[in-house]
Amino acid sequence: MASSDTAPAHAADTASGTGSGTAPGAASDTASGAAPEALEVLRRVFGYESFRGQQQAIIDQVVAGGDALVLMPTGGGKSLCYQIPSLVREGTGVVVSPLIALMQDQVDALSELGVRAGFLNSTQDPDQRREVERAYLAGELDLLYLAPERLLTEQTMRLLDNGRIALFAIDEAHCVSQWGHDFRPSYLGLSELHERWPQVPRIALTATATKATHAEIASRLKLEEAGQFVASFDRPNIQYRIAPKNDPKKQLLNLLRTEHAGDAGIVYCLSRASVEKTAQFLNDNGIEALPYHAMLDDRTRAANQARFLREEGLVVVATIAFGMGIDKPDVRFVAHLDLPKSVEGYYQETGRAGRDGLPSTAWLAYGLQDVVQQRKMIDTSEGDSAHKRRLATHLDAMLALCETVECRRSQLLAYFGQTGEPCGNCDTCLEPPQSWDGTIAAQKLLSAVYRLHHERRQKFGAGQVIDILLGKETEKIRQHRHDQLTVYGIGTELQDGEWRGVVRQLLAQGLLAVEGDYGTLVLTESSGEVLGQRRKVMLRREPEKAAKAARVSKSKAAVDLPAEAVPVFEQLRAWRAATAKEQGVPAYVIFHDSTLRQIAATAPATLSELGTISGVGENKLAKYGQQVLDALAG
């Protein structure tokens, strides 16, 4: 479906091997009080016994004709919140999605569940579009997917007028936030829906939003009076790790070889050139990797995306253009080789890992040049000073997350206005870094920048300033007679890498700035507080060794299975892979690993017993039940 969580993906989010039989979400809730029709659809179509978290309240709100604004993390079960009301209410649920390239997969996944779904977009020929329009007008569609640009045309509006609309689901609703990380101007027009169809309930959904973005979504979509549902943003199965950058491609290769051999994952890079080089580097070193960025032709981009969804163990190296709506549940890692521009973007991207609830890694390589580069991008960005201040605020929050000595998960949740105890499973919990009084070091470095500027009328980047502090005898130092400065050689108590960490953290704290195309260092208004001994500077000291990952066994998909069930599980996976290939759909559209694990563990002998497995709905039981029993018998 249109969100990052399609209906089948919820199966993986459900039990994570527990066999609980409840629909995906946060904390388990009973089904009592849910609309009987909604609960019956949940059990018959999706194969779950009860709702979880806030799903029941959201669904009841929309089924009753009320509006809802839903903030729920990726993997939290958002799609059920509009799919089930679309099946319960009269008419067709119209889903607004920015994800044209994925609509076919979304419709295929629903069709596997026996749900009548269709889409209208530019990939169809006129005959295909006419058939979908006919089905809508005849009341033969449960869900219809549209991009906002197509929905807002007068032709589509008239089409919808002539049919029966059950609800409007506005997916990826953060796209309406003008200064958000995925802004889509066309989303601003979606406020027209309520004006044209005031009796049709609307549900807007997003996997990430701060309080400010939440308020902006509500305002722009005129949902201030809607039911507001905010779930916990905690993803406890994801291990957050941020490593000092030191030849990041080699660091990435080591991560993949030692912890994620054979795993599917996403690697994010800032530039297209970096995407191409990194993908080539991984391929040269025996890891199959596909590039994805805006300059690839449409055919190649679509083919690479399709391969990632359908094949197991592939790595995609991409710009941030990739990933929204990707419904692959078994992404075991998301790696960033460049600093994300905001915590919201970082959370959205890392959230694409571990949708099946199994242990997954969010790894980021972070260094001085990242800070310099991001600051420079803000200075040269289009927009007024208010816009640049917003960008700087986003970056400051991201830098604070990188530099914290506290639990990263707690800080991440705090950014979204939520609280959390130290998790024990991020790098700062596993190998706590120390904070140290870096006031004197900061004074030395700021003094060097000051003397270069005011005594010599010169500006240099971090490398030259550090060489001066270390008293190095380089050609550049001799040429500019920097060995005659009073600060020359006063910083030998720290090594080169440690000084780079000081520069990085002073930049992060706004005590130092960069300017120009060459990233030269300049003082800020706050620098005087440190030089004048009016401000203490606490800095983060990296642990001597990187945090050890809490790893699972190599047979990750078989976590929590008894030993005798592991070969049965692999047998079921082989059947699923062959079936998916034959049908031309991703394997998870057939059944999720969590469902196959439960089948392997319980070994049902009859169709009736198989029908009790979480994630085996009525349609899938009829379509695949005997094949599964045959695979178990074989």
C-alpha cells in the first residue's frame, strides 16, 4: 500500500516470532470494543486475532465517519488504519500517495489478500486507465491509489464525484510540510478534499513528525479538529551506532562483512558521484550493490528498485530519493556515509530497517568534513534568512545526536517529544563515551584562528590550523611563516585526529564557523565567551574501541526457532521464493518470515490448523494452504 507499511508488511511487524496473532503496532490491546465489522475484516482478510496499540481507536474513528491524523513509526501498522475502514465503509477508499513507482507492487500485495485494489497513474495505457475507472464507477474497487497531482485534476475530481468514496487516506502526510525533508508542493492542494467532499472522512498518516511538523500538517490539511493519534516512535529492534569517519567505504565494507554478510540493506550517500563510487567499491569487493539516484534513467532506476524488492541479500546505494514507501520487511541495515540534514530525515531513513521486528542496524559514519559541508550548504542554499535558520536548527539537532554522550535512542525520542530510558542497545550504551573539559583545547584552537585572521589577515581550513597547533614543519607552514605565530606548537598534548574532533565539536556547538568554498575557519559571536574564559566547553571523547554490535545468529530469519524447525523454515522459504518468482512479486507478498517461522515451529497438519497462524488470512489460505502443507510434508 501507499505508506511505507503495506498490508502484507504488517504480517512481519506483527509477532516477530512470538506467534501472538495480533495485528502490528506498539503495545498489545484487546479487541473488545472494536467495531465488529472491523474485527471480522482483520481476522478474515489479514489473518490476525486482535488489534494492537492505537489501531482500534483510529479505525473506529474513521469507520464512524470522523477525521484522523496519525503519527506512527514505520512498521507500526499504519496501513491497516485506512485499509480496514475502506473495507468496512461503503464505497472505495481513495489513497493519496506520492509513490507512483510502487503502486503496482502495492496493488499486487492487496490482491494477494483478496482485496480489490487499483491505481491510476502515468504508467498505464489508456485501456488500463479506462478499466480502473469503470471498476470504480461500478463499485468494484475497495481501494484506489492516486498521486496528489492526478487527484487534483478536474477530470479525476469529476470521476470521483460519480462514484462512492468511503474515505480519503493521505499517506506520507509530512510531504505537506513546506520545510520538511520530503516536501511535495502538490500536497498543499489536498485541503480541497474537505471543501469538495465535506462528508467523506479523511485520515492523514506519517511515520515521522516533530510537534511543529505535526501542527503544520494539521493546519495545512485543515485537520485541527480531527482525532490526533501519536504512537511511540521507539523502534527497539534497531541498534543506533555513529562511528567516527575514517575511510568510510572501508568501514562500511567491514560492517557488511563482519555483521551483515548476505543481508539486504540500504546505504545512503549525499551525492550521485558518491553513490556510484560506493556501489562500484562494494561490487569490486564481492558485495552485490545497485546504485539509485535521480540521474539514472527511469528504466534503470525502476529495474534496480524492483530487484531490491524481489531478490534477497541485495544492497542499494542511494541518495535520499530512495526509500519512501519501500515495503521490504527484511532490510537488516541502513548505513549513512554522509551526515543527514535533519533528525526527521535520519529517523525516516533508518526506520526502513527491521520492519519485521528482527534485530537491525542503523550505522552512520560522521566526521569533521560532514559538519563543514552541511554548514556550507546551508549558507549557499536558496531561501530567506528564516529558511536558513530552520535548516540550521535541523542540523544542530542532528549534530547534537551525533555528539551526545547519553543514550542515542533516548535523545532521538526526546526530539519527537517523547521520553525513554537508556536502551542498553545503542553504541553509547554499549561503550559509553566520556565527556572531558575541553575548554583549554578550545581556547588554543580559537586563538590560532584569531591570530591567523587578525595578525596575518589570513583564513585557513582545519588542516592548517591543526598543523600549526601540533608544530608541524610543512612547506605550507614555512611558506606562510606560521612557525612564528605564538600558538605554533602549543597543542602537542592532542593528536591530529583528536584535534579534528575538537574542531568538529566546536562547529557543532556554534563556537566556530566555516565560510567560503574552501571551508575556512572563522570565529563566531560565541567564540569570545570561550576566549574570555566566560564559558566552559565540554567535549565528547570517543571510546578507544567501537561498540560491539549485539548480533543475532547467522540464520537471522530463524531467530527463536527450535533447532529442528530451522531446516523446515528454510524449506518454506525456498517454496516461497519459487512461488514469488513464478508470480513476479516480492517474496514477502506471499508470506512474511514471521508467518513462516510460526508455521515451521508449529507444523500444522491440516488447512484448519494452518488457518490459525498469524498472517494467514482467508484468501491466502485458499490460495497457498495446500502448497504449504505439501512443502511441510516434503
